[in-house]
Amino acid sequence: MILNGIDCIMQYAHLFKGKRLGLITAPTGLNKDFVSTIQILHEHFNLTALFSPEHGVRGDQAAGALVETYLDPITQVPVHSLYRKDSKRLSQEMLDEVDMVVYDIQDVGTRYYTFIYTMLYALEDCAKAGKPFVILDRINPLDGVTVEGNILKPEYQSFVGNYPLAVRYGMTVGELAMMANDQMNWQCELHVVRCEGWDRGMLFPETGQEWIMPSLGLPRFRSALLYPGTCIFEGTNLSEGRGTTVPFEAIGAPFIDGQKLADEMNAKKLPGVVFRPVYFKPSFSKHQGESCSGVQVHVLDNRAIKPMETGITLLYTIKSNYEQFAFLPPVREGSRPFMDLLCGDNVYRQDNVNVADLLQQFREESQTFAQMKQQYHLYK
């Protein structure tokens, strides 16, 4: 049986006893019996505060919603937001309520996923405040071996990329926290409650665990597997499938000829995937209420697919065929285009990009990261 950190918590009970605990969690914070980490800490230890990432600790807040402090209706523990207009960090007032901060959120193994930056911000804040930080580790659903994509450059840091990671980084959040704590010299008292029974070469379907949506945009494993490659369309005027039942699997726009695009992509014979023409009308997000055409990316082989290379190839195929294609402008004056923040570089928007050269550059960067990260591995 494969166990996440929360399933092994009583082996580490000595860490928590006698301490006021603050918990950063989300709806994925569950043990193998679907009991929430909130409930477990509340019943067995002294849970004095909940810290909420985007969407709320119970998943009842809309994307981007800014929430004030409130009482959790089930435990009556105060909930403080880490997704405030003025800050995404633990304030000194929040830290004064606890002796230790605990983190338990299912990761998706991709650099764009903002919860890992909530975790790293909190780790740094605890280091400065002299508070211990505990990761209830969880398996990486995209395995702990495969690395894809470029390494983010420091000048492109944002909340969708705030650390020099490869796009698909092949680490657990516990390993990632250890790496950041070491490389940034934060010197936080960091503890990782380890998973048990996980082989880092496993993809999620091989673990026997139940998929709990880590966010509404990733309703199933296949969407998470494609996410490293198809999330880049968030930086364009194409729909990445938000507002449909297949986010990050369907890519399209009103000006796309889905059949033509599917034929062209299938002719490339990319490993592990096939492209099907698809027609959809997003209920929200880009092109809301408009009839769109494009392709749905179907994964035929979870092992063979290279999601980053698939997404990049699809991006430039569309860009070369449709003059209506555009990268989105910066969200606000003086900021970088969202594509640059996703990419961690501005290479996607360069003129006359040679796709083969770009993919080779990314392969070299991912190999460098893969070699470096091995020193932080906790699992074989």
C-alpha cells in the first residue's frame, strides 16, 4: 500500500505534541480513508489556525477570490487567507498564533501550480520567524523521475513561477522544500513526514490512489499529465479548455479549423498522443459563449507522451497557420506578458523561433535540473 505523509502522521506525533499548530491545506488534504487533515490535527493535536491558499481550505472560494479571516464552520478554528490583495505571505500576527506550521496539499508536479509558492513563501516566513515547518509529503502524480522544460530565470519570477525549477520537475513537495531551504540558505527547522511504499518512477494511475481534484482545472489525471504542455496556452488568445469539461485537454478558438489542425498534428506522429477535432463553447474564461474549434489531445500512452514538447509543437503549429493567433499583453502596465511568466523566459515570443532548436535547449536545461535535484531525493 502506498501512503502519503498524513497517513503516517502518528509515527511523528512527538513533533506536534504540546505545540499550537497552524495548517496550510486544501480539499486534497485527506488521508487514505478520506478524512481531512484538518479533522485529524483538530482531534489529535492542538490546531489553533488554518491558513488558506487560493480557493480556500474547503475549496469553497472562487478562483482569485480575496477572503478575509473567518471561522471554519466545522472546527471553529480561525481561517486566515494566504491569498490576500496585499500579500500572499504569513504575517507576523498569523505566526504569533502558532508554534509550528504544517503543510498538506496535493501537488501536480508542474512549475505553474501556485500552491508550491504558497508553500515556499510560508517556509521562508517561518525561517525568519524561527518557527518549525512540517511538510506532510505526498507523491508526485507525474512521477519523481521525469523532468521536462526549461529552468525559470530569476528576472521572470511571479506567482506562476517563483523558483528556478524545470517545468515538470520530478520531485515531491517535501523534496522541493528541502532543496529551497538549502539553496536559499533559509535555515528553517524543516521536517518532512515521508510517504511510504512509493517508487519515484510511478505515475499516479499505478499508485492505486483515488484522484481528488487538486483544482477545478485538473479534474482527472490526464488533464494533469497534459498540463505542463497545454498550460502555456493561458498566455495566448486561444482557449485552453477552461469553461469546458476537459480543461487543458481541448485547445481552440473561433478562428481555428479543427479538422485541419488535427490532421496536421497527427501527421507529426508525436509520441503517446493523438489529436481529434473538437468543437466547444466555453461557459467562462476566454471566448466565453463563443463557438470554438480546435483539437482535443488524447493520451494513448502515459509513458511515451512528452507533454511539454507536445504543447510547444501545437503552439507553433497554430501560430504559423493562423494570423489571428496572438500572445496576450501584460495584465497591467509595467508587467511582463503572461506567456513570459509561464515560460520563465521570453523565448516563446521571439521572432522566427526554430522549434527544433528550442526543444533541444529545453532538453539540455531539464537534464541539468534532473542531475542537480538528485541530492534532495527522499525516495528510491
